[in-house]
Amino acid sequence: MGVQTAASEASGSASSAWAPLRSGAFRAVWLMTLAVNIGNWMQAVGAQWLVVGAPQADVLIALQQAAGMLPMLLVAVPAGVMADILDRRRLIIGVQLCTMAICAGLTMVTLDGAVHPGVLLAMQFALGISVALSVPALGALTPDLVPGSQLTQAAALGSISMNVARAVGPAIAGLLIPRMGPASVFAADGLAVAMFIVVMLRLRPAHRPATHRPERFASGLRAGARYVRHAPVVQRIMLHALLFLLPASALWALLPMFASRHLHLSVVGYGILLAALGVGAILGALVQPRLRAALCGRRIALAAGATYVCVILVLASVQQPIVAAAALVPAGIAWVVALAHVNAEVQNVLPAWVRARGLAVYQVVIFGGQGVGALAWGFCSSQIGTRWTFVAAAGCLAAGVWAAWHRPLHDTTRMSHHPAAMYPEHPAVEVEPHPDAGPVLVVCKYQVAEADEDAFVAAMHDVGRSRQRTGGNGWRLSRPLGTAGEFVETYALLSWDEHQRHIHDRNTTWEKSLQDRAASLAAGPPRVERFVAPGAPVSADDVRALDLVSATA
């Protein structure tokens, strides 16, 4: 019998941090994700310890972290499109089969305990690609496993999974590597992936019937990029994530060298430091719901950032391993609180139709920021030393905290993303055009009283961003010459199929509220006209022309 998804299994108090685990499907996926995360941390420690004694080890370790994270910059967004278009479960299974093969390869090449750093980097890069392909699909699958009221708790449990792995994985690696060699941790990672594949094979997500034919990859990619480009709320969230991640990644990038050269620790000691970080991260995930209830998001970000700055400064001056380990506990708390805060925000603002693509862009920021930061701080450490690099990172993070305080996140508590009818309503047509026919030009004519014109224009600019988020290109608001009080809204959609998605699938209650605010300032509903280009279906030239118009809008 397969693992079934049923919202009824997850019934209970939505405020409980553990409520999503009442769902058998979510519980099985969460446990196996925990096992895979533990395996990933074990292989990361094994790979880092293989090069810790090599020349330019600080740069090599930073390159390893970058090789594991930078693939997000290359494939995460296409992976998000695939996760929104394809069967997510099958996509995850296929990617994890490739991951298992990579783990087997790592095990084979490290059996003798020696491997060229270039080979390790290539393998880490391949594993990074598999993570980049899996994360958007797993994130978008979560709403199929738990009720919407438990998404925030599910995200917090994801943080707990990742950070339990940070505590347990390095500790297990520290026990295995001295006794069985680095190959053992790579084999264990492969075994965890195999167990995860078994769970995904048994999973039976709820069937969601498609209202239209499957979206094409290229148009899906454009739709995801267009949504983020015209969503200031999402952009602000990602900026806050970068302001924290770029300087905060110094701790993760330099911790192996700090443990080895400055604290003179073995792989076991390094594992203990990572375990201290992990323990703090678990505590952070557990206190996160209480913090969100007691403090506004602005104060949560300030407290987490300030705590992390203090910890980095302590590490820059500490000589005793026990003091360093104690300092890393609040660092783990601050790390999870800061990232869980922005993660919950981005989950709340993304509608279902573009969730995987939006999460993919978010993961580009998260992993890319850590990867770029790891490279930068690794190079800085090779020039001025680890301790002074910590001081520089603390200064950069303090500046980021100050900037985030003065440019806080938007209030997302009123942003509901349930499906809603488009305003104005688009009348039915007698003869449906071919799905590929296009471009489709939409013209809406409004009549506005003179006293309301300024407010109407301001409201319509929000509507314009909404139209473009949901598929529109080249949005314009114009006034016909010689006609008092008349305004004409125009925008184009790539094809009739895009038009149908625009009015039926992509409009949400939040987008509708923006449209209703503008409509309340007009004297009655507008007159809607639609025009389809004659001749052949949409061509590549049409795509380029519409993208150009949209970019200049």
C-alpha cells in the first residue's frame, strides 16, 4: 500500500509546531529527508577533511562549498519550471537515482583514502546539481502533503530536519572517518538516498486535474522570471536574505580552517563544533514560532543579525575550543531564526501556480549567496588570515542589519492566494482561437471622474504590475486625446493559451483586491476588447518582441 496524502491526517491544532507530522505522507517524506540531509553533511565533512592538509586548503574548502552551492545559479530556475510542469514525484525520483550513482562513484574513488582535489570538486558540483533539481520540487510538493494552515509549521520542520542533520551528520562523520575512512561517509549518503527513493516510490500525492494542456518549458520559464520581476514584495524578501547570507556565510566557509589551524582540532573536534551549531539551529527552529508570535518580523531580523555579529567577533578573538563551541550555539539559533523568517515570508507570498519557480529563484539567492560568499571569504582568508576575515564579515553583516532595519519587509499577512475571477471579466468568445494563436492584445476602457483621476492612476500602476506578474507584457495606461475622464489600459499576452491561464489560473484574491481598488475609483465596469494577431500561431519573433516591450515597460 502506498503512502497516502490526506489533509484529514494532519488535522489538529494549526499552532502546534509538530502538527504536520500527523500526516503519514509528510512524516515519511520528512524522516527520509532528514536521513538524506544527515548523509549530505557526512559527505561534506568527509570531502573537506580530505583536503584540509593540502596546499591552499582554505581556498580548496571554499571551492568545495561553492561547487556544492553554485549549481543553484545554473539549474534551480529551470528546475522550478520542471517542477511546476512535470509530475513532481517522478522528477524527484529520477534526480535521486542520479544522486545515488554519484555517491557510489565518490565511494569508489575514495576507497584508498586519496583522491585528486579536482575530482572531489567535480563530484561536489554534480551533487550540487542534484540538490538544485530536487529542492524546488520538494518545496512545491509540501502543500500536497499538509493543509494550508500548517505550511509555516512544515517549513519550520524542514529547518529542524536540516539542522538536526548539521548536528548529527558531522558527529557521525567524525566517528566513521578515523575508523573506516572517508569512503564510508559517501557510502552512507548513498544508502540514505536509496531509502528516500523507496519512500517516494510509495508516495501517492493527491491528483490535481489540469484545466489546460501542460505548460511549455520556455513559456513557463518566462512566466516565472516575469512574476519575480514584477513582484516587489518577493524582491524585498530576497534582498533581505542576501544581506544576511553574504557576510554570514564566512562562518561556514572558514570553520574547517579555524578548527584545524587556530584551535588545533581533529576531525572529531570539528564535528563537535558543527554539532554545537546544529544544536543551536534546532533550538532556533523550536523557538521560532514563539518569536513570531511575540515580535514583529523587523525585530526578529534585528535580533538574529546582531547575535550573529557578536558570535563572529567572539570567534575572531577566541583561543579555547570550548568557548568557540559555546559561542556557536547562539550562532545556530540566529542562523535558523533569520532564514526561517525570510523562508516563511516567501512561502506566504507565492501563489500555487508559480510556487516552485518562485522557490527556485529563492533557492538561487540562498545557495548562490552562500556559494559566492564562501568563495569571497575563502580568498580573503588566504590574504589576511581567518581572524581578520571574521572581523571584516562581522562589519559587513552589521551594515546589512542596519540596511534591513531601515528597509523592512512588506506586510504579507493580508496576502491571500486563493483563486479568484479576473476583473474586469473577459466575455466568452463564440469561436475559441487556436491555443498557439497570438499575440493577444487586451484593451480595457475606463471612465473616471475628474476628482478620482490621480488616485485611479496610482491604483492602476499596482494593477499593471499584477497584469504582468500573471502573464501580461508591455502594460500601458493611456488617455485618449480629446476625451475627458477616459483611460485605456492595454497589454498583450503571448498566445491564447497564455490568455486563458492569465484569466482562469493565475489570478488570486490578492491580485483581485488590487483590481477591485482601481475599479472602485471608476464610474462603472470598463469595456473589454481582445484582439488576436491574424495568420500563423505565435512565432519566436513574437516572443522576442513581447519580451522587449515588457522589459521597457
